Amino acid sequence: MAFKIEKIKLPSRLEAYDIFNTPVENEDFITSCIIRDGSIENQVAEHVEFKQVVFKNVIFNEVVFKSLNLTDVRFENCDLSNVNFHGAILQRVEIVNSKIIGIDLSESGLNNVSIEACNGRYARIQWANLTKVSVRECDLSEANFHNSEFISIEFLHSNLQKAQLYGIHLRGIDLRSCEIEDIGVRMENIRGAIVSPIQAVSLARLIGLVVEP
């Protein structure tokens, strides 16, 4: 990795916060706390900010937090499947051992974000800006990154099968440790990406070349 991700910054002590019985409202600011072992149900709000917060063993069910701001936040063993975080700003965020199936981060900005050991099938991260983002050991099959901008991003040992990468410049991105069968790309998008010989054959067929022995 040619870039270094900034680690999240947390205080030495975090107070427990009961978000499960406290409805989140527009423009709420929640900081310096740990939220754990519960389910956030049917919450809808805009311009909410979480700063220096740890979510642990939390299920998000029917949650819509548009224009969300996350700074120095960690999600650990959480279920964020199908949450709507459209237009979010993520600055120094870690998502670890979590379900992010179908998460909506379209038109979002991700900066210094680490996603590790997560199931992110069908994730929607199109028209987004990803700067200093590390994806490790994740399933992002059939995820949609359409027309996003990748600036300093790495994919390591991850499943990108059938992921949609149209409109994204992949030059310099090392995909050799990933599964990339049937990804959606155009020839001009894949030029300069780093792939294995076997992957090169698969990509050649994808863009219409006939490969014969």
C-alpha cells in the first residue's frame, strides 16, 4: 500500500449511550460514546453527526440517515444491511466484521476508511469519492461503484465478482489477490490496472477479445 490510512482517534474513556430508546432527530450531534448490543429500529433523520463513537454488536433495521457525518467512528460486528446513508461523509472510519449488504453510500465521501472482513454484497457506492480507502477480505460481489472516483484505494483478498466499475479509472490498482470474474468495466477503465495472467485472460474475454491457445 503506497498510502497510509489515518487511524481513528478515540478518547481513553467512552460513556455508554442508549440510542435504542432515544430517537435520533435531524441535526443531532452524538459524541464520545459507545453504543452496543441492541437494534436501532425505523430511524429516519438528516444531517446527523457521530464523532468519536464505537458501535458494537448493533443492528440497523430500516434506518435512513441521509447526509450523515461520521468522524472517528468504528463499527464492529454490526449489521448495516440496506441502511440508507446517501450523501454521507466518512472521515477516519473503521467497519470490521460487519454486514453491509446493500448499504447505500451513493454520492458519499469516504476518506481514511478501512473496511475489513465484511459482507458487502450489492453495496451501492456509486457517484462517490473514495480517498485513502482499504478493503480487506470482503465480499463486494455485485456491488455498484458506477462513476465513483478512486484516489488511493486498495482491494486485498476480496470478492469483486460482478461488481460494477464502469466510469472508474483503475490505473495502478492491484487486483491480483481478488476475485474479479465478470466485473463490469470498459476497456478504458481497466487500462493500467495490475492483474494476474489468469485475470488478464478473463478481462480480455470481457472486453470482447478472443483468446486462443
